[in-house]
Amino acid sequence: MSGLTRKNTRYAPAGIDDAMTSDPGEAPEPQLPTLGARGWARWTWRQLTSMRVALLLLMLLAVAAVPGSVLPQRGQDPAKVLTYLGEHPTSGKWLDRLGLFGVYTSPWFSAIYLLLFVSLIGCILPRVAAHLRNLRGRPPRTPSRFARFPALASGTSTASPDDVADAVAAALRRRRLFRVDVGAEPAKDARPEIRTVAAERGYLRETGNLVFHIALVGLLISVASGQLLHYRGQALVTQGRGFANAVVDYDTFDKGAWFRPESLSPFSLTLDDFSSEFATDAVAFAQSRDFTASVTVTPAGGGTTSQHTIKVNHPLEIDGAKIYLQGNGFAPEVTVKDADGQVAFAGRVPFIPEDTMYTSRGVIKVPDVSAGLEQIGLTGYFLPTAQIDDDGSARSVFPQPTNPMLVLQVWTGDLGLDDGVPQNVYQLDTANMTAVTGDDGVRAQVIVKPGETVDLPDGLGTLTLGADVPRYVALDLRYDPSLAWVLTFALLALAGLGVSLFTPRRRVWLRTWALPDGGTHVELAGLARGDDTGLQGEVDRAFAAVPGLRPPPDDDADNYQEDPR
Amino acid sequence: MTLAQLGEVSTTLVWGALASLTIALVAFAVDLARRTDVRAEHRSKAVSTAAQRELVGAVTAGASAATPTPSAVAEPVETTPRRRAAGIAMSTTTLGAFLLLVGIVTRGIAAGRTPWANMYEFTLVGSFVAVTVFLIVNRLRDVQFLGAFVTGLAAVFLTMGLNVFYIAAMGVQPALQSYWLVLHVGVAITAAGVFTVAFTASVLQLLRTARDAGSGWLGTWHWLDRVPAPANLEALSFRLNAVGFVLWTFTIIGGSIWAEHAWGRYWGWDPKEVWSFVIWVVYAGYLHARTTRGWSGTRAAWFVVVGFACVIWNFTGVNLVFNGKHSYSGLN
């Protein structure tokens, strides 16, 4: 038999908002011409807080979020946006005007979710008041006719109506789920006195619903306050070196509008060691398996240093700020001497990995050459495990430094550093430079291994690569005091949602009276918010508590049936 | 046995599950067709009881009472139609779920980690959850009419998995080395499996509603008379979607916590995050639509269709098309 098809199914939905019986936005028809300013305001407010407009806003929100996954976004990848604008100059300009490269901060996206939250608050506040009244209320009076209810049970008992009512009320109270009232309707005309029980459970359903919606408001406020108070600094640190938690020590630093420098806790951190592991089996060759940075932290104002490790998924927390391991690479130690034999550059140069084999790109700018010489710029690749193909092209075939090599091209001229315009340290501005070519007209390439010194072409000088190739890590320090609140409200929303969706709201009523020919008639009815498969079971359990039940006669005339299960 | 061989055993088991579910799909389809024939024979006998039930239904069924539906005809207790096909279908479905489970476990042992870290494994676990949810719900109430659709979708997922998304078992990168892989991804796939079953119920609801309204092109789909009335399908779909929505909410919260650990921010509008958000909003819209006058029933069911389309897109397209932090297909 088909258990799904139940009798008397009401086509009444049981969503999270089913406590709403009248929809304020739909009840009164707007009377257009005579509204006046206040009338318009009220009408607008009613529309905005109506379920239909909330639904519309939800649909708009879903649609509005999509372009942000299709088009590059400034917040996520500004370089990609520039590339896109370069490739699509005409359409890109228009998309940019519409805010489609910053969808989630655009006025129209913000308008949608802010209106949605206004609508939510307008809808929730009256319901909180109504629910608070309800919580103190009593179950609704027992109706006089049961036939219209979806769950029914009836029978005849040998016990008195008083005993039946007391027993059923006690059974309902025993489970502590129900709020129970026992009552009586006095005899009238030929009708005997009727004992009644009215019981209701599931007040938590609406509580959960309201908690869910209020938690969403809390979530929005927490996220917004986090945006205002947070700061984020990124620093590139090579082995043996460190940085202090100060705005000037970071390579990039973002902050919210309400950020104050005092919220930077002045500790310092040193990278002692960095280790990485990669798979060597054929299936997953060279896939990363582990990154570990070992660091020493010196607390603010000196004090005892402490050793920590930072891994992906395991940030280090210091004074409420978290330090994440976001990247790593090699920072070869390079010394360049100019044609006069003077040291023109000495230092570590971070090379940025461009593929899974850590083929890393970098730039060495040598501005401080002896007087009268041209500045030198070197661009090229660091290859941890170099392999030079027959055509002379070099590439890395494994991420670990088993055969490290630096492959550089040489430029001379003006580096453009003296203009006062800030430059990207990872890019060489070749506007005023010329590439050094060999005698055959082919660009000169400098190849150097650790510990080696090679001559630069055209007698420009020499380049030495340090014997050890230090590792570097990209650390990301974030401070967001709202995190705990964001999590709290998110979990509250989840809990409220679960409670509101899975708590049944049920009413059970009993009417019982003495029959003229002896015995007691007993009838029970149940009603639930939305559709509720457990309702008949609830009524049946209450019915089972009736004392002295007579076995039911085989009566086909009964127009309701027991639940088939 | 080496781990690589164990990985191959897992793949063989998945092929076995696919074969078993395909047989189940055919058997369920045969069963649906048979039920239709039985119904035609019994139609005349059922008329009198049906009329009575129609009366009862009309009192409470509200809007759907306006046009007498054949729903009541579907309800009479089917005494002894020949249900051999249904028996075969249920056995092969159970067998398919079992083979899939063993396939997933052996896959996990071969890879040395939780077996849901790439798209191939998503399809395995998602199909397993969908079929298992169907089997569990079927123990509580007869939902065999959904069998053809659930096993059909599972068979499609597995075929896609084995032929398009397959990669050999291996470990995972550091960003995935977290217990959140078990929780966040596991719950996400479970939610997708639950949404799948709910989706089949909503599609049947839409088809049945269209047929009841006299849609021409559904005129020959007599088997639709054998599925429950739209109101009951909607109730079934809602219950599953409610579970799915709570699971999806957890997926997003768990994902945010994990993202905060791994990437240093809890929400960054990564393409996967965008689509998870879209899915959440669409299903939230569905829950609200059910309680909005004029939007319950058919329109609400369309939300489920759109929501499920977003779920499928989020599990496939977002991994393959967009280059985000969640691109863990393992395919290049």
C-alpha cells in the first residue's frame, strides 16, 4: 500500500514561515490616489515587509551573485580585471561602469541585500512580539466539531468522562512537550456535560524561526564590523630573517575604516626554517604534500621568545591576530660586481613560482653601479631542478632544489628608479633599457649554479650565486575581532533553522461525554502547522491513554481511518 | 595486494555498482509500466470507491480540489499486482549501493585518506548518498515510484564519473589536509545526494500536475497516474529539501571555518563560494515560496528544479570552468 498518500492531506506548506497566517503585504489593497505621504510610506513599508517582496529580493540576490563568478573581480584578482579590460576595451568599460568587476561591493548588490534585511527585520519584529504573547498564552479552546481535522480517533470507554479527561491530560503532560488545559462544557438542552482537553506543543518551532532570522541580522552586523575593524598585512620573509608587526614592515597592508594602529600588537617574528615535501610516486608526481615554517616569536617589549610552526590549515595565533602560511619559494643570494669590480648589489632576491615545479620568475635590479656606468637589470628564472633541453631552453622538473640553477637575461640602461614613482619589485621597467646581445645577435643568457661566479656579458661585471639557496615564505597576518561573533551568529542561525524545520507544532483536543445507554464516548482530534506525518501517531498515543476502552466495533461508516502505518 | 591494485579493485566495484543500478533502472521502469496496466484493468472497479475518496479529498485539499484529480484512483490498495520487477529493482538497487560503498571504502584505503577529495570521488559518494536516502525513505514509506529516477540519475553520475572525471587514487595537497575535508565535503556531498532525491520528487510533482491539468504532450504518460498526488509529492520533496537545506547551511558554515584556517578568510567570493551562496539563497527562496500565497505548489517546485540545477553546476561546471580555490577536480 502506498504509505505516502495519506487521507485528508491539507495542501498547506510547512516552511519556516508558516506561523504567519495573514500576509501584511497582501491583506489591504492599496488605495492609490488618496494616500498622502504617510499613506505612501505605510504602503511602501507593507510592500517591503511582505513575503512576496522578500521572495522577489531573494531571487534577485541569487541572480545578482552570479556575475561575480563569471567575470574577474577586483577584490579577488585585480590583475585579471586589468587583463580583461585590456582584452575587451569597449565592453569592459561598460561592465566596469555597471560595477560588474566588484559585484559584491556594488551599489546594486548592496541595495538588494540591505532591502532584504530591512524586509526581514520588518517582518520579524511584529512576529517576535506576537510570539512572546503566544508563549504566555494557553492552548486554543477545544472546538465543538472535530470532523474537519486531519487526524482523528474515537471510541467508547467504560470509565467516566472525568477519568478519561484526566487520564488523557496526564498522558499528554507526562511527555512535557504539551501545554495542557482541562475544561468542561455544561449540559445544554438534551446534551450531557462534555469534558474537554486542549493541548498544544511546539512553541519552539516559531522560536527557532525567529532565532534564525535574528541571527542572520547579527551575522550581517558582525561581518560589517569586521570589515571596519580588521587589518591584514602581508610579508615575505626569508630564512633566518624576520619582521615586526608594524605597518611599515609589511609589503602590503590593508585596513578597515575604523582600524587604529594601536591594535597592532608589536611582536616580532623570525623564520628559522622552512621545509616542504612533494609526492615522488608516478601517480601524483611533484604534488605538494606538506609545507612547514618554523618560526621564533619575540613578544612585545622583549621577554621570552617562543618557537612555533606554521602550516597550511594551521595558522599561528598571536594576541588575537593569526599568521597564515600563504606561499613559499626560493630567494637566491646574489652578488653583482660592476665593471670596476665594486659590489653593486648584494642580497636575497625572491623568485615567484609560476608552476607546480617551482619554475620561478624574478628580477634583480642593480642601480648602485660605479659612477659613469650604466645600471644593470637582470630578469629570468630560478629552476630548483633544472633541465636544459637540446634547443637550449631550460625548465624545472621537480620543486625541490636538487639541481638549482639561475637563468638570466641582462639589460643595461636606466632602471627608472630615480623618478620617485614606486615600482613593482617583481617587474623590470625596460622602457629605457636595452637587452644585451651576444656577438651572434642572440640575447645573452647568464646561467649560474650555487657557489659559482660567472662573468656578465659585454664586460659588465660578475655575478655570484650564494652556495645555499635560502627559502622564503609569504606570511599573511590577519586581525579580525568580529570572527567569534560571526561564528556565533552562524551557529545560532543553523540551530534556529534546524529547530524551526524539525520541531512539530501540534494541537490535540479531546471531547468526552457520557452516553445515555451507558459507557462514555471519547473523541480526539489533532491539528498541525503545515503537514506533519507524525500527527496521527500523536493522536493515537493520546487515545491509547484512555482507560477502559471497549474494542472498536467493525464500523465501515467511520469516515476517517487510522494511519496505515 | 598493493595500494595501486586496491585502487583498481575499487574501480571495478564501481563499474559493478553502475551495472547493478542500470539493471535496477530498467526494472523500476518495467514496474512503473506494469502498474499502469494494472491500473487500467482496475479502473472500472475502483470508480465507486474513488468517487467517495474524491469527496473526502475535496473537502480538505483546497485548491487542488477544484479540478477532480485522478489522485484518488491511485490510492486504492493494490492487492496483488505482479511486482516481480519491483523485487528485482529493489535487490539490484541495494546491491548497487553495497558495491558502491565497498568501492568507496577501498578507494579511501588505496588513497590513504578520506575518499571524497576530487570530482570522481564526489560522483561516487553523491550517487551512494542519493541511492541510500532513497532506500532509507523507502523503508519508512513506499516511494518505489522514485526508484527509476534516483537509480537513473545515480547511473548517469557514475557513468560521468568513470568516463570523464576519473583519476587514479592519490594523496591530497596541504590545503586539503584537515578534518574539515571529512566534515565540510562529506556533508556537502550528502546534501547533494538528499537534494537529488527531493529533485526527483519535485519533477514528478510538476509532471503529474501538468498531466492532471490536461497537458497534451503528457497525455500518453499513463504511468504518471501511478505516482502519488502532487500534494504528497510536494510534502515528500519538502521534507527532504528541509534536511538538505540544513545540511547545506552546515556545509557553508563549515566551509567558512575551514577557509578561515586554510586561506585566512572565511568568505572570499571564490566561484565555489558564490555558487554555494546562490544554492543557499535559491533553497531559502523555495522555503519562503511554499508559504507565500500564489507561490506554493508548482512554483515552489520550480525553485527545487533551479536549486538542483545550481547544485549540479556547483559540483561540475564550477570545478572545471572557473579557476578558483576550489578547483580540486584533479583534472587539468
